[in-house]
Amino acid sequence: MNILLLGSGGREHALAWKISQSNKISKLFIAPGNAGTSEFGENIELNLSDFKAIKNLTIEKEIEMVIVGPEQPLVDGISDYFLNDKDLKAIPVIGPVKAGAILEGSKDFAKTFMSKYGIPTAGYKSFTKNNIDNGKAFLEELSAPYVLKADGLAAGKGVLILDDLEEAKSALEEMLNGQFGKASNTVVIEEFLSGIELSVFAVTDGKSYKILPEAKDYKRIGEGDTGLNTGGMGAVSPVPFADKEFMDKVEKRIVKPTIDGLVNEKINYKGFVFFGLINVGGDPWVIEYNVRMGDPEAEVVIPRIESDIVELFVHIKNETLEEANIEFSKNACATVMMVSGGYPGEYSKGKQIEIPEINDSIIFHAGTRRNDSGIVTAGGRVIAVSSMGENIFDALDKSYKNAGLINFEDKYYRNDIGFDLKYKG
Ligand code: AMP
Ligand code: GLY
């Protein structure tokens, strides 16, 4: 089977690595890909918002399945585009249609969906410019910290958590006045939940689902979870506190009602569902939905999948997921993200990267590209060093040893991934 994988980050390198291990694969194309993905298939330079270009590529390369890595093309309707095109409709896309992707594309929609299906999430109200005064009054009813969220996609930056009521009111004004462009035309204000976050993943064929290994990511740039938010500085899987009892609650209270809700809404959802959860005193609550794999969570979840991932995608396409037999490694996986100095603020690109031969980690590229002199940095997050181990700390030791061996100017990584889990099992 010829497969086209869309995206260019560490998540896509992990997917390409896994897809290439399948005996069902003939040719793999990655658009646009990075220096790492080109080891497993052919990179094709392409703008993911140009659906016509994706169509032409699909036909020219005789693509038989499309896997979508990031959220934007899903929210923009790439799956609908295929289903509505006579030349493309027989080609399955792994990734939900627009009506499903809106679970990530609109926080207001996600909250309404969760309320309708009784899925535990923080209490909330949504506001626009027309009822900004009600928004301020709602803030007065809540207590600090105040959580304000841009409704739409804002490149991971659309959530503000503020301690001061007056600051929260001005933030609401700024957001509704276009701070995040159209994404903040509507603002969701919600109650603050206190606990430890984790990411749970499922795949669904639109009827049934399978839960994948959970993970925990580390979003802040600084050690001890301080400083600015990033795309993710590292991740571990499994998550020690996500024991059977907790995961049973996640399935019963969150995963199953979500999938049943999608079925009830007649939403044709074929792909990954990412549940951003928070553990509040032993009970899981939903912070957000995403409609794709996480990054860097993919770099620790995918290595723990032992069975053939293309077979899994075929089950999703055929709506036979219930019969699928997915096997997971009992071993742990951890990843440490190496980033460009300055990230998530300004940073420079084009720095030469030296990667020695490494046998006890998997080196997933994120922001890298090839030029005449070798591999150079091309983004803020540069390389995810993933390792398997008996437990997450054993895995982290290997990732840290190898992150020390990979060099580029101004490299930075957090030295404390997993720190908060150390004394809790
Ligand atoms: P989101 O983009 O929805 O994942 O939000 C970004 C981050 O804000 C989350 O990862 C949480 O750390 C935090 N956050 C969002 N909503 C809440 C909430 N209701 N209570 C506490 N923290 C939250
Ligand atoms: N690591 C969080 C995300 O992929 O959104």
C-alpha cells in the first residue's frame, strides 16, 4: 500500500518510523516531512493548506491511504475534501471530518459536547463582544485563578491563567478585541482545576474504540515546570498514577461517552482522539480534546505499540476496529526534547547538528532539514531523544546520556523530565 503522511514534526517522524516497519507498506511519502522522515520514505515539499496540491500528489503517487499528523488540515476539512471529491472518495483518510475536528477547533463546541454527554469538565460559560459585561460578571462569581480560553486554534497559546480579577477582566477585553485574531472572537471562561495532567489516546473507526498507552508531557520551557509554554519539552509513558482503577474511570466516564456521543451526533470520526485530562484527587476531568496524536507524546506512545500500525489503520478504514488486536510493550518509554536556544521566543535556524551513532535511543527529528553540509536545525523543537526502559527513569537515563552526545549550537533541554513522578511510584 502507498501511504501519504502529512506533517513535519517529531510526531510524524515517529509515525513514519512505525509505518515503515509494516509489511503492508509499499511506498511512504511524507509531506513536507523533515530530515528524519526522509530515512523512511520520500519527503515532498507541500503546503498543508493547499488541498488541491494534496489531491494532485495523491493521484500522481497512487496513494491508497492518507494519515494526517497535525490538527490544522483536519479542522480545515481535509477529510471532507477527500470524501466529497469523486477522484479521492475511495481513498481513506485517517483523521476526522470537520464536524469531528471541531472538538479541537472550538473549545466552546467541545464544552457543549461534554455537557450534553455528561463528561466531567470544569464549569464554564462562553462570551463574545456582545456580552462582554456578562463575562466580567461571571469572572466576579469565580475565584482565582481565572482561566480564559480563546475558542479557536491559537497555536497552543490561547489559554491564559491569571491570579488577579482585574487582570482577568482586561485580558477578556483584549482577547475579544482580537488578541488571537478570529480564534478569540469567542472566549470560554472556566473554573480552575487543580491536579496533575496526563494525556490519554484512543483510536476510533466511528463505532468502537481502542485505548492506547497514556503519557504525560512537560509543557513549560523551564525546569520545575516554570517559564513559558512550549509545544512540549519531553514525555513519559506509562504514567505511574494512571493505574487500572484510574484508567477504568477514564474509560467509563470519558472515553466511552465521547465515542458514543460522536456516534449519536452522526459524526464520521476515523482517527486518533487525544484526551487532555487532569487528575483531581483520583478523578479524571477533561481539560481539552485534540483530534490527533500529541507531540511529543507520539514519541513515547508509538514506540510502545508492538503490533502493526498500518493494520490498525486498515481496521479503522474498514470499521472493524473491534476485531483488531493491538499489543503494547510493558516497557516504558521516555523522550527528551532538544530545542534551539531562545525557544519558545526568538531563536536562530540553520545550525549544524551532529548526531553520533546511537543504539539505545530512537532519535526522532522535529525541526530539522538536510542541506549540502548535512542536517541543520529548522525549528524551535529540534530532536526528541526517545528511549525504552524497564521503567520511565531507566528510559530517561538513556535519553539524557544520548542528548548529551547530540550537538548543535545553543542546544537546550530540560534536565528534569519525570521529576514530579519520581517519588510517586
Ligand atoms: P489547553 O490549551 O486547553 O490544553 O490549556 C493549556 C493548559 O492550561 C493546560 O495544559 C492546563 O495546564 C491549563 N488549563 C487549561 N484549563 C484549565 C483548567 N480549567 N484548570 C486548570 N488548568 C487549566
Ligand atoms: N503535547 C501536547 C499537544 O500535542 O498538544
